[in-house]
Amino acid sequence: MSNLYKKRNFEKNQFLKIKQILQCMIKKGNKSTVEKNFRAMLFYMAQNKKTYKKNPWMIVSKGVHNLTPQLDIKTIKIKRKVFYKLKFMTSKRQSHLIYFWLINSLKKNNLNFHKKLAFELNEASLKRGEAFNKNINFYTFLEKNIFFFKKKAKKK
């Protein structure tokens, strides 16, 4: 019973993340064109079963899950030195970063938008591709620049 609940909760969270990414795309263009491109991408994935072997919704949700960053950094300046502190990322910021990484990786290919998006999400679901590499580079940057503050004990 609990596994079914976790699976439904995971699917609900992924659906909300996809919805937020579509909202980010709408800010850059018309709502109808974004919906047409997303629908065309899903149909393209469903028609080409040789390259996209899984269910298109599973590919999209797995790709979004693999691209989702969990941690962010906050820059802190202390006496002309810059330090970075870890913090959890908000869902809005996560969706904006996923959108930014996807759009930047789509500019390299010369295919239609829905074909490029389908290809890049498929690559992200398989943990490959340019957008996934940007996610890994983001985490390597976090690992290099982490600074934890140590609270000084007050003397009584």
C-alpha cells in the first residue's frame, strides 16, 4: 500500500514539474504554440518506437527527474572574499534551470523544435546528453565551492 502511495506521489510531483516547465516556455511565447510543440513532441515519440522505446510520458518524467537540481548555492561576501553556502532550491527555480538547460542544448541541433526536445529529453532520461552534462557540471561547481559556517560558541 505504501509503495503505491509513493509511486502516485512521485508521479504527481513529476506532473507538477512538467507543468511548471511548460509555464516557463509560455513566458517566452504563446500558450497555443507551446502546447502544439509539446503535443507534437509526444506524438513524435509515440510514432518512432525504435528510438523511443518507452512510453513518451515516462521518458519525459524520467528526463525531468534526472535534470532536476536539488541544491543551490548562496553567495556570501566576508571582507572582500566570496564564500558559497548550500541551500535547498525552490521548485520554481528548479523548473527555470531545467528550462534554461534544455533550451540551451536545443540550440545546437538543426531539427524541428519538437524533435529536438524529444531527443534531448530521451538523452536526459538515459543520463546522457548536453542538458544532463550541464546538471553534472552544476553539481561539480557546488562540490568545489562549498563553505560551511561554523558557529562560534559564546563564552560565559
